Amino acid sequence: MSSRDPVAEQNELYARAVREFGRALDRLSAGYEGDVEKRRDLRQEIHLRLWRSLTAFDGRCSLRTWTFRVAHNTAATWVDQERRSRSKLVTLEEVEPWLVGSAAEPDLDRPRALAQLTSLIQRLKPLDRQIMLCYLEELDNATIADITGLTPAHVAVKIHRIKAILSRRFIKDSSHA
Amino acid sequence: MPEQSSENDPRRIWKDQPQEEPDVKLNHFVGHRTQQLYASTRSEIVVSIGAALFFLAVLAWRIDGTPDRLQQLGYGLVVVWIAASIYWFRDRIWRRDQPPAEAVAAPGLEYYRKELQRRRAHLLNAWLWHGPLFLASLLFVASVAGHSFPNAERLRSVLPLGLLLALWTAMGFWRRYRQAQEIQRELDQLGTLL
């Protein structure tokens, strides 16, 4: 006879995941879906899949890694389904030429900076988008590697590229001052 | 060198973005999913029966000449099948089996499981609610072809369209079977909890 009620355990894990990573999941949804109505559906889908998946959570990875894996996989499937109506998605390497000639604006306010950042994220292919979002959530390279399934070395290369892209676009260049 | 301050650090900009929507609640999204399943099932039945009626109406009003016995039998069968489908799915169509308001507001796991079971049964019984449409389509194709190409050429002329219709039907059944399997997996997962 089991000592714990599995439903209660699942709900407890879900509540903990939402408490600790709920806001991050909201931001993740914003990174994958621009349309407000569709974003609401994506959020629901992520939460539903997360809750369902927790029946299989065995503690072999952290709850954070598990939560982000489920969320990213769900969102990647979402992007794939919605792609027919979308413009072409690009990799980190391909997005760099798109940024050429668009140096950081010195007086870019926060809402506009956020809009530009979101636009940049939503142009990326799912894998690069995952890495970008994990970086923005300040996850370390080892956790990002756990979530994405890439090697830590590969993640490091991607993060290096992301930093270069973001610094070109969003961080003040003092040499222009 | 670029100068990074907390003010324009993209990670701060990203993490400090305003929260635009309230938190997602377990009951809300289970309820949302349940309503989605319910609505899909209902609309599929209504659209399928509506399309069958449309084909019948077109046949009755636009095709000249008296239908032969086989066609008459076909029409009769479609009408009976439609009536049986409407009777069989009356609760789904007119929402008589909707749960009480408080259950919709906070549907539990059990309610969600029942909706999944209904959806699975609906998908596995696709022949029941898709049958009239298939038969009406077949009659429509046969009647149009027979009208245009009488006698000996009739069968040959209707063959490509008939094959296309059969292929479309087979693919539809296969797709619904796959969806039912997916739902079964979800039910199995829930089964470990209930």
C-alpha cells in the first residue's frame, strides 16, 4: 500500500513548480508566442502538460530542469504547429546579419527594449530560442545543457554568440560616447 | 568596450517585464481543456450531419430526373442514419449532459477523465457520425456522374471520384484512430492517479 496519495503528490509538485517558476513560464510563453490570445492558450497548454508530466517525475533531475524541459518542448511543438502562418525562423548565426546596421539606441527605454528583445527571440528557431530564454532567465550552462540535451561546450559556444548579439543590440557602447 | 549596467542588461529587462495576465490555476486550465474537448466533439458531429443534409438537399433540388430504386434506397438510408445519429448524439448536440455550473467552474480530475473517455468513444465511433456524410457524398458523386455519363460509362466515370472519397475517408478514420490512441495514453496516465 502506498504511503502517499499520488494525486496529492502530483498537485504538490505542480504547486511548487508554479510557485518557483510560474513567472519564468509566463515569460517563456511570451518568448514563443506574440499574439496575446494565443499566448494564453500556450500558457494553458504548458501548465497542463507540466501538471500531467509530474506523474512521471522521479527526481533524477531537479524540478527546475524538468519544468523548463516540459515547457520548452511544449512551446517548440506549438511553434512547429503555428509555423505555417509565420515568417521564416532563423538560427543565431542567421540572425546576426539582421542586426547589422542596427546599433543600440542610446536612449532606448525599457518597454521598447523589451519589445525589441521579444521580437528578436521570436525570430529564432526553437533550439536557439530555448538557449536564449534560458540565458535570459540566468540559468547556468550546465542546467541549460540538461534542459536542451546539448553538450555544455556547445551551450557555451551558443551563449557566447548570444552575448555578442545582445551586447551589440542592447548594451551601450561607451566608444560612441 | 560595451558597458553593461543593470539598467540595460537584457536579462534584467527580460525578467522585469510586467506580468500581463493573472496566474494560471490548475482548475482553470483543466476546465479550459475539458471545454475544448466538449466543443470539438459537438462541432464535429454537427458539421458532419449538416454536410450530409446539404448533399441530400442539393441532390433533391438540383439533379433532374427520377432516382432509380438503388438511389432511393441510398437516400432513405442517409435520412434514417441522420435521424439515428441525431437521436444517438442528442445529448452532445443540445448539451443536455452538461455538468452543473459549479462543476464547470471547478471541474475536477474525475470530470476531465470522463470528458476524455467521451472524446475517445466519439473518435472510435467516427463511422457512426461520419457515416451519413460518407454515404451522402457517395450518392452525390454517383448521381452527378450518372447524370452526366449514363449507362455503360457510369461506373468508369465515377471510379476516380469514388476512390478519392474512399481514400479521404480512410485517412480520416486513421487520423481519428491516432487521436483516440493519444487520448488513451492520457487516460492511462490519469488511471495511475485515480
